[in-house]
Amino acid sequence: MKYAVGEAGRAAFSVFFMQTPSFLAHQRAMKETKGCNNAESLFGLEETPSDNEIRNLLDPVCPDELSGMFRWVFEELDGQSSAA
């Protein structure tokens, strides 16, 4: 299956969010037992790319292309903590 760079980015981010040693295995097991998984419900992924597929898509992306999104996420999270 071919994945879009955005899907790979969301899958890569979700690894940090979930903090599991084998994210893909965990998502597959969750899908099997519960009918859906966090990659689908939280990150909007229809299929979860493997680690190698994520690397192949994201390695060529220049970090400068992601800095705007990183800054936006950071500012959103920072705003949430000061609003609480």
C-alpha cells in the first residue's frame, strides 16, 4: 500500500504519543480485539504504515518544512497549559 507523507507524519507522531515499544504491533492487536485502534480514532489513519514505510517517506523531508507545524502544536499546547 502507498501512504501519503501526511499519513506517515501522523503515524510517526503517534509513536511518541503512545510510547509503546512496537507501535504497529500494538495497533494491530488493538484493532483485532476492539475493532478499532488509536491510530484510526486519534490520528485518522485508515492503515498504519510500518516503521520502514514511515522512514522511507519522512527521511527525505527537510526539517524546515515541519517547523511551522511544530511551532503551531507547541503554541497550542502552551496555550492549553496557561488556560488551565
